[in-house]
Amino acid sequence: MRTRPLVRLGVAALLLSLGAPVLAAQGAQGCSAFKWNVAHEVALFSSEPRNLIAGANPDAAPSISADQLYTLDLKPQEGVHYAAPASKKMLPDGAFGGVLHLKVAKAGQYRVSIDSGFWLDVIHQGKALPAVDFNGSPTCAGPRKIVVYDLPADSDLVLQIGNASTAKAKLTVTPIDAAH
């Protein structure tokens, strides 16, 4: 039986549209290793990112907002001047890093999510805030590592990224609330 090219094209488009949710679900399945529900973070990692160049020092650092995905261009780590010493020993030459500014309107717990095994610190008043919790999933197509911090409201925070093996990173900051 011969079918018309437009009919074949329409059937192919229908099959692709039906398959898209299945493919998205398959990508999210790799995220089931997290100990929390990370559906919000996975959805953000599926969205269109905003491109930023991370700062080489706090004075040259761009600002980021919560609930937005960013693709970051990082700097060679040996040229980055952090706001405070990293809470983990930095890797030798060849690693990448950068700094960003962050301010949240509401105090509370926030997740900093990143797409590979970078080191993260949040600096408040010259000191690294302790991580409340962290988790990771090497099979997740979205965030690979998530670190939870208690963040104060309306304070200039410096987000430090270090020990990166690549010069690019995807990152988002999300509030923990009843939706999580």
C-alpha cells in the first residue's frame, strides 16, 4: 500500500511527539538515585540556560538568581581569587573555577545543583557556610551534584566553584519548600 508523503510525515511527527515525554522520563529516571525528590531541578536542567562568564574575583563576578539555569564559562583556577579560602583543598594546575554573586529574598534552605563533580562553597561575611546536606547521582542527565545550604535573606553571598575538570558548568539554585 502506498501512502502519501504528507501522511507519512504526519505519522512520523506524531510518533516523535509521543516519544518526547518518554525520552524525558528516561533522562529523569537516572535521577532516582538522589535521596530527595529532584523533579524541580531536573525540570530546570531541561530548560534553556542563561549563559554567563564566571568571575575571576568577587569584584568581577556576575549575579545569579534562584530558579534559573545557568551555563557558566569558568576560568583557569590558578587565576581565580576567591572571597575566602575553599573548604576543600584545591586541585593543582589544570582545574577550573569561578565566582558568582547570589542574593535570596527569603531566608531558608536552598539547593545548589551542578552538572558534574565541582567543589562548591557559599561565602557569607567572609566565611564559608557549612553544607546542611549533599547528594549526587552520576547517572542523572540533569544535576549530578546537589548541596544544601541555609541561606540568609537579602545578604550578598558569593558562590565559589572550584576543582572543575572542565571549563563549562550548568548550575541552578532552588529554594527548598513544600513543592520539593
